[in-house]
Amino acid sequence: MQRFLPAAVLLFALACSRAFAAPTPVPVPTLNAEQFNKHLKESLQKHVVPTPMVPTQPLRVVLVVETNKKGQVTRVRGPGSHGSNNDTFNAMCYGNALQVFIRTEDGRAIPGTYKLIYDYSPDSRDVRRTVEMIKSGGVNPDAIGAVDDMAKQNMKKMREDRAAWERAVQRAKEHPSPKPDASATH
């Protein structure tokens, strides 16, 4: 036993010295812009990216929106709005309309009701958005923007979820799961 002790101490010392030794830095490969672009072009030639399915007919969506004093869209009105026969395009236009700020060329915002028109051209595959004022005023100029309202609701939901999770963790600490009894095993 005593003749193995020095060997064990030496082995332990060797293991500790390796464990506490500074790690060898691993070289990080770098690419300059020319090499990176060449690499991207080569990989694109190897992998064919499928062409997305785009509508083959012209599409038009008209949305009537209300804006506040900042020019933010506060809501999309149902009356006067109409979509196309393409549900995906309708959803994309609706989502875009909720994020719009409508301002004059000099940067002023006029609270009111506006018409947002989205026209899709299958030839150019572009969407053109135009804005027409229906009526200035007649809206709540202090209304919260639609996106800000959604963010506020989302934060409230996240706080509620976090509180529910913390309550569940606290209950689990107060009433831990029973531990299996070793004597009960066969």
C-alpha cells in the first residue's frame, strides 16, 4: 500500500496541475469581406433556394384607420375597410397598418380618419401603400397607439404569468413531493 502512495500523490498532482493550468487559446478563424462573399456565393450555387409562392393577380386592400396626435394608428375601423381574396396578404396589410405613423411632409401629425390603400402588382412583385385623409378630427387625439396598446397588454400578461409561476414555485417549496421510502421496496 505504501509503495502506491507516492504514485497516487504524483498522479493527483499531475491531474490538478492540468485542471488549473490556463487553457490554450483556440484560434478563431476570420474571413475578410471578399472571402466571406466568395463563400456565400459558392454555398448558394450548391443549394437551390426555392422561389416563394407569390400571388399571380393584382391585389388591393383598403383599411380605414384612426390616428392620434402623434400620428400613430390607434385602431382599424371595420366600416369602409375591405380586403382582397388573399387572406395572407390581408393579414400582412392589417399588421402593417397597425404600425403606421401618418404625418405630413413637414412632420406634423393631424389626428383623424385616414384610408390606407395597399396595391400589389404581380409584375413587379411590389406593394404600394397610399394614404388618403378622410376627415381630420373626430377621434381621440390622446388615444394610445395600437402597437403600444398591444405591448402594454403583453407586458400585463407576462407579469400575470410570472406571478402564477412564482406562486407555483412557492407552493412546491411549502409542500414538497414525498420521498420514496427505501423500506417499502421489495
